[in-house]
Amino acid sequence: TVTQIYEVATTTTVVPVPSSCNNGGIRWAIYPNEVYNDVYYNSFYSDYDPAVIKSTPPWYQATASVCGGLNQGAVGQVSIYGSTRTFQSDYFTLNHVGYIFAQSSGTYTFTLSEPDDIALLWLGSKAYSGWTRGNADATAVIFGSPSASATVNLVQGDYLPFRIVFGQAQGEISFYLSLTAPDGTVILDSTTPDSKFLVRYSCDGSSAPEFPAFGSET
């Protein structure tokens, strides 16, 4: 009897990660919003202008590894992304900024869903500066369009700037966000742990420049 032994070759895929310099996660800030949402006469919250916060000093700002997941029926106090400070759960705007580091080449998908009242997304250079309601890559509105998605093709190692603004008017609050990689992995939502593929800026300061200070944006 002859016994033959075969060696099976294995392949290990090494996924690049961005350099770390205390730059992980996203930045977010909360601002006042005085715009009433008359849902009976305008289902698209047309009077809401996200650009007004560009020069508005925020009430509070911090960093986070999650985004979305807000849901509260009765108006009251709410903690945002685990903040120690709480806020009145009506009439405010949330502003989120950060970069995706492409772990692999392919299509990345952002999905905004169940906003009460509105959520908007910007990708690329206009996320950094020049963002308006009219040039948003995705807009989801409570009754007009309660879910919206945007996709972007990235090459492994790319940095992509993104901005997400959520506007809350009177009454209940709801807002969900999901960012998925080409293989379906969730990079960012309301439950993600710290992701090494989300950064606020690159360590070299040029591949992914730090976003302007909240309240001093253009």
C-alpha cells in the first residue's frame, strides 16, 4: 500500500488599516433647530435648511464610534451616543463628520432610514465644504421619503470624507444609519464597536485633513 501525502496551500489576505494616532471614530455635534415640521401640508420638511448650522456654535460636541439608533416616543431628555449630558429630545440638529478608510476595493453603501424628521448625507469633497440641502447625495424624510441610500466605489486604501446631518423637529425622534463594506460587513451603525476603518483625520494630515471646527464651517 502506498500512502500519498498532499500539501494544501493556504492564502492569507492582509487587510490594510489606517495609521492610528488617537484619530478613530467620528465627530458629532448638536445644535438648536427652530423649524417646525408641518407634516399635514408639507411632507418633505422643505423649510429645513441644514446649512444654517455652518456658523452656529454647537450646544455640545464629542466623538463616537456609532451613529443613529435614536428612537424615543415621548418628548423628554435623551442621551446622544452615550453622552453624559442629556438634551431635550425635540428641536435640534445633529451633525456628524468623518472618513471611511477603504479596507477593500468595491462598493460601499450608506443607508438612511426612519428619520423623524429628516436625515441628509454628503460624500466626497462637498462633505468637507460646500454642502447644501440641494447637493446632498441622499435625503430621507419622515413621510416624503423615509429611506434613502447612496453608493460609492472606492479603491483599497482610499479615504472618503462623509457628513450626515439629522434634523429633529417637534414630537417623536427616530434616526437610523447603516454603512456597509463591499462584503456586507457593517462598518458604522448604532451598535458597531470601535472600527479601525473610521477615522476623524489621517495621521499625515494630508490624506484625510481634519474637518473644520464645528461652528466655523463653509
